[in-house]
Amino acid sequence: MMAGGPAVDPVATGAARAPGGGLLLADAPSLYFRAFYGVPRSVRAPDGTPVNAVRGLLDVLARQIVEVRPRGLVACFDADWRPAFRVALLASYKAHRVAVPAGRAGVSAPGGAVVGDAAAGRVGAGGDGAAGGEVEEVADELTVQLPIIDAVLDAFGIARAAAAGFEADDVIATLATRHGGGARGGGVDILTGDRDLFQLVDDAAGVRVRYAVEKFAVVDEASVRARYDIPGRAYADFAVLRGDPSDGLPGVAGIGAKTAAALLNRFGSLAAILAALDTPPPAAAPPTPPASTPPASVASAAVAPGGRGGGQVQGVPVAARRRLLAARDYLDAAVGVVAVVRDCDVGDVDGRLPVSPADPQAVLALSERWGLAGPCTRLVSALGAVAAG
């Protein structure tokens, strides 16, 4: 059941962040990848088909439904895992993940990544890839499980959502923004193992992340501050400056986490940092020196004290300024790569949490065929527990 039907805002009224009643958004690719590598490969259907990713995903959903007690649930998917608009800005974006056919040497991408344009993997509906149908490198034993995941979610009546030309992150950002419940009705909880979604954390809007890497620990603005010493919603800018090898972001050479955090704390955002770089230093006429004193340079008058290579220009340390200016083209491009899209065309999504399976017979048939009786039973129980209050 991909996106469709009436739009639903599962928001209750109330003055504060409630323990339940909000919208639960699942980053399906992140969760099923983690399940595939975390659940033993020995978990298989009666016919030998691997189902470890299916089982892991269903169990995560069951546990989090009970924990969060949402009124709405949407499983969000990639329609294009490496969107062309992001690759046009930064060619290295996810280039290291592009599958290379057996026997093909490949093409060297920025940063030394080897890329190709075909192999086993999944291309989301409507996704043309960054360069005409590139496919993400995905293990065959995971690829065969993806249609099973779709079928089981549909049988339960759990909404699936995607947007042509966009990633699951963009779908999540759009639905979280659209929900707009704030603290009134439980807000939005995002299930993911992807730090990129930390940029959506917003206490005022009631948006928080449940981080799969840390047993679904809740990440709010205070958590982002505690982890990275940056303003609560500055994670995207932080990632651009520091870099993120998992997404092919090189970062700014010589700018590590500490310097990135210091700059963001001083300026508040990468946009403000770039504005400072673009602002010429104030003109300063050097004083007339005594005859015995060498003339001071105009440059030194525009730079705060700090010695050779030290000091600041417009609040940016000289050494950092030099590195940022050298990486200016990257910075201008990477901002548009890392920032999630909050208004992609997801369509109307009926995200109401089902109280029971939409098609019990289909759930039974799928559980028997794929050996999923345990996880399906647990998911049925979770839905029933929330429905019972």
C-alpha cells in the first residue's frame, strides 16, 4: 500500500509532548539494512529464501509501536537512492556504493571510488539514478527480501511512502514537516540508523529521532548538543564541514569536529560562516609610525592579534578561513546535498496505525510461506496493545 488515500494528521490535543498519539516514521532502508547485517543469515523461509531482514524489520516495528504508542505509522522508502539533483551538485555523493558488474574494471570517481551502472540491487520506482539508472550495490540475499517486506507491510495495512526522484530521508522530512503537530499531539518520532536525520530534530515542533545504532535512544536538541557541541538543529552544516565518508562527503580538509563545532557555535549556521567569508575585512589605515619603527602592514591591521598564521578575520580564525576558502566550491554544493528536502511530492498518505491486519488471510499466507509466524504474531500483538490503550 504505497502512498495514497486521504491525508491523515494523527495528532491529539494537549499542551505538552505526550507519551503517545503522534506519528511514527520508519526509515525503511536504514532499518532493513541494519536487520540484514544484524540478524543471523540462518533465518530462512521453508524453501531456503533468506528472511532475516524481513524478520528484523518487523520485530523493530513491533517493539517501537509498543514503545512509542503512535496514532500513525508510515514506512518510508527510497524511490531513488542516489538522486540526480544531488549528484549534479557533488559527483562523489554515494559514488562508492554504486554497483560494478562482475568483470568490469569500473570508472574512477572523485575520491578514488569505483563506479559502474549495473549490478544486482534495488532501484526504487521512478528512480533514474544519478547517471542514468545506476544501481546501489546490495547483497543478493537482501535484494530477494525487499518484495517480501512490501507484501507484508501491505497485508498489515501499514502505509508505505516514496517520492519519485527522492530518498527516504526526503520523504521523512516532508511528512514530518507536513504533520506539524508540535508538542500538541506526541509530535513525530523517526526510526533510523542514519545520523543525517538528526538535522530534523526540533523540540518546538516535537520532532525527535530514535537512533537504531544506540538501541533506539531518543535524540532531541539537547542530545545533539551533548554529542557534538553544536546547536540542536545544526547537524547538516556540521556534516558538511566535518565530512561523512559513508555518503562520499569529503568535508573541509583540516576542519575536524572540534573546529566545525566552534564555528557553528560562533556563527549559528554554515550560511552565516560563508557570509563572513564573503564580507571583506574593514579597511584600516595604519597609524603613522615613528621614524624608527617599520611601517605596519594594512593586512595586519585587518586581522586580530594572534601572530603569524593566527588571529581572525570577520570572526573566522585565519587558518580556518584559508581552508574554508579553498573548499568554497565544495561548501556551496554540499549544502544542497546534505539538506533534506521538506516538500517533495509524496502525495496523500493514509498513515493511520491499523488496529489489526488489513488482510488477515494475506498475513497468514505470507507468514506460512516465508516462515514469519513469530514476527507477524508479535506485530499483531503490538497493534492490538496500542488499540486497547
